[in-house]
Amino acid sequence: MSFNTFGKIFRFTTWGESHGPAIGCVIDGCPPNIPLTEKEIQADMDRRRPGQSKFTTQRKEPDKAIILSGVFEGKTTGTPISIIIYNEDKKSRDYESIKNKFRPGHADYTYFKKYGIRDFRGGGRQSARETASRVAAGAVARVVLKNLIGKKFKVIGAVTQLGLMSCNKSNWNDAEIRKNPFFCPDKKSVKLWEKYLLAVRKAGSSCGAIIELRASGIPVGLGAPIYSKLDTDISAALMSINAVKGVNIGSGMNAAFLSGEENSDEISKNSGKVKFKTNHAGGILGGISSGQDIVASFAVKPTSSILTSRKTIDKKGKNTNISVKGRHDPCVGIRAVPIGEAMINCVLLDHLLMHRAQCG
């Protein structure tokens, strides 16, 4: 399979399958002499790790990230950083009964038609298990960005919509996101979401989600005007995440409903500092960062593996029914928050390095 590598200067390649012995990534283009430890990577891995609440899959994976290369005496060497994450709680027998059937809404059918073979154990490379490797790469990017930009740099994501249930973004609280299992920024919504998702799980169904990402402390000038726009690469990064079906930058699709006056982010200068009145552009103008917070959101579809019986076909093209048992997230979007953060970290570092290469 081709195209398992993402990025231009800061690049990472992920490898491995959901029910194989291990998964991992190889990172190339990381600057040398950046202090880096497994503990710093593990902090992000733990936020994505499955089995931490009744609202996610009960697969119990420690997701311990082990650095195999590219770090010496606590610092990056500039050579490829290889990270391995062992799979320790796979139950492949859960998929025996459906190994010849295609799950509706899943990539089973397209993978099989393209390659003529597929790993039915948890979906192989189709599985969201692959994203653990991305989180490891994104953690490295985060550490490098903090080192190069400083403490003012921060990326934080939150679930702002859970199925039919939205939250009040005016109540956004960064600290609250870390305190609840939904990554919800609005404390008042948590109890309602809990009741809602328990009902979805009890029904054997699933729901989607919308995740919003906010990156602050971003310097002006990252990106390029035409074929490597910052928002283009952020969109590509987020769309590459399993189950993502749409991306907005700033006001995104809603910009179509605004007037020119409403959409224009007026600019002024006060006390020597440039200020924008609003941020409909999401911190990116003409593909280049403006210095404002970069704001992006993405929509995650409902989990395709559900208990409810659905019509499908098998490998021989015969009509049949399927009901998927096993351990699945009733809302895969919940654990997509640290994955989205990881991908935007990788894009921002990649563009920072490209900017320095061209503009010094």
C-alpha cells in the first residue's frame, strides 16, 4: 500500500495493523538537539488510549510508546526517530463470524476491491488503531514547537457536538476539557451528554461528533499562497483521520451565509500591536497564518461497527445481513480530539521548518 507518509520536511510514516503484534511510526526531518523523552510522548498517548471510560471501546491497551532510535542522551539527533507501540489486548476471534462480510459504512468493501485481500481482524490498516502512531508523531512535533516557538504555543481540541447534542462554546474552558470523558469544554453539557451517549450505546447504535481545534501562539507567515496553503494542509491532515467526513477552517461553510461586512476581520493597530476585531478566517489569510489563533473543526461520522443488524453483501457478492459484536466506540469522535491535535501539530511544525528554509 502506498501513501503511508505525511509531511514535507517534518515527515512521518506509520506502519502496522490493528491486530498485528505492534504498530508504530518513523519520523524524519526532526531538528536535532531538542530535549525529548518517552514521558512527554506518553502524556498524549494516554489521552487517546482506549478503555478509560464506559463511553469508549473497552479494548485495554497500555499504548506505551517506546523510542527505538533518533534520541541520544535525552536529545534528538536529527536522524529518523522510530517509535513502537505493542498491541497487547487484541481479540481477533471477535471478527471470525464476519470475516467474509463487508460492514456498511466501513472501508471493508473498497479495500477488498482495490487490493483483492484485506485483514479482517479489527480492520487492519482501516482501524482507528493506526491513529495511535499519529499521536506519537504529533507529540514529538508538539515538543519541538514548544522549543522553537516558546511557552506561548498551545494547541487544544474539544468535542463541541456529540451526535444531536451541542454544547455552549461561550462556556469554553480549557481546564474542563481534561476533567470529563467527552473532552467537552462546557461543564453544563457533560451530564446531558452522558445520558445521551449511554442511550445510544444501549440501543446498539453509534453517533458522530464535531471536534474543534484551537492553536495559539502561531507566528505570522506560515504557509504559502497557492499549492501549500496552511489551511489546505491542515484540511488534508484532518481529512486523513479515520471516519472524518468534513473540515472547516474558521467560519468554514458558514462563511457562505455572511455578508462581506460581517466576514471581514477588521484590522487595527494599538500600542504597536496589530489586532483583528474578529476571526472568521480562522487565523489564516491567503493560505498564510495571520498571527491570530488558528481555528479548525472537523466532523466524524458515527462508528460503522454497530450491533444493529444491517443489510450487506459478502465476498462472493451475495446478499446477507450483518451485526457487529466486539468492543467498539459508541462515538469514535471522542478519542479523535488528541488525534486532531497531533495532526495539526505536525502540519504547524512542517510549515515552520519550510518557512525558516525560505525566509530565514
